[in-house]
Amino acid sequence: MQVNHSIGMMKHLLFGILLFFSCTFSSTCHAQIPESSTPAVGKYRYLLLAKAGTISRYRIQIGESITFKRFQDKKLQTMEVLDIRGNSFFVEGLEVPLKDVEKIRLKNHTGGRKVAHFMGSFLKAGGTVFTLVGAVNVLTNLNDKPDRIDAFQTIGGALTLYGVGTGLHVLRNGTYKINKKWTLKVIEMY
């Protein structure tokens, strides 16, 4: 009986020591972190493309792809935004000051552009399918002249659908020239 009593006392003593050390070390560990190493809380930056006098605003965040043209560039280029600091954004080893940006191209930011993208894809897919159907009809009806003429009309209509779909895909992108009407700025939130 005395052995059980001493085991019970050892458990209580061990629990007390464990509790003492856990309280002691948990309170001192937090105090050893210097204040300068803690990150700034709530710092968030993004690029804002806004149209003056309207509520048209588009955000471009770190990690997103951006398609832009600087004044000295000959064509648009697409790169991933790696960082945003001051009045510049950084892409693949290049600092791009906002004052050097001439144009920004965005995809599918408005309802009309999304509909144009969907309808363009739908018409192109339909045009492809019906072109194949017409080609099969032409090849299988070599001797039947009226069916062969219908097959050529099917191919012509299908190619027209494909062309209209391709034309609608051109509308899915919006290119915005940075000037008094459209502005590009860095927004920083805390």
C-alpha cells in the first residue's frame, strides 16, 4: 500500500514540475522576440487601374500576370507581378515605374467581355464540328449531287461560324491607354 502511495506522490510531483517549466518557458519565449523582427501587420499593396469620373476599377495583385507596354517598348509583354513598392511594380528582374507604362491589357473584367469570350468559344466549337460533318458528307456522297451541294453549304456556314467566333475572341481583351481618362496607381492598405 505504501508503494502505491509513493507512486501517486511521484505522479503529482512530476506533474507539478512539468506545469512549472511549461509556464516558465512559454512566458519567456514570447518575450525574447525583438520588436523589429515582427512583420508590419496588415500591409497589402496592389495596382489599381481606374477610369476617372466612374466606378470602373480593376485590381492587379502580386502574383497575377500583367500585360503592359512601356513607352520605350515596341509591343505588349505579359509577365507576373513579383512585388509592388513605391510607385513601381517589379516583374522578372525589371522595375517598371508607373510613369513609364503606356498601356495595360486586361482579360474578361466586364460582363460584356465574358459573354464575348463564351460566345466566341461556342461559335468556334460549333464551326469546327459542322466543318467536320460537312467534310464527311462531301466524302460519303460523291455520286449524289444534291447531298454533296448541301454538304458544301454546311461547310460554308460552319466556316462562317468559326470566323464570327474568332472575331468575338478579339473583343475579350480590353486595352487601356494610361492618360487622363485611365490612371494606374499603387494602393497600399494597412
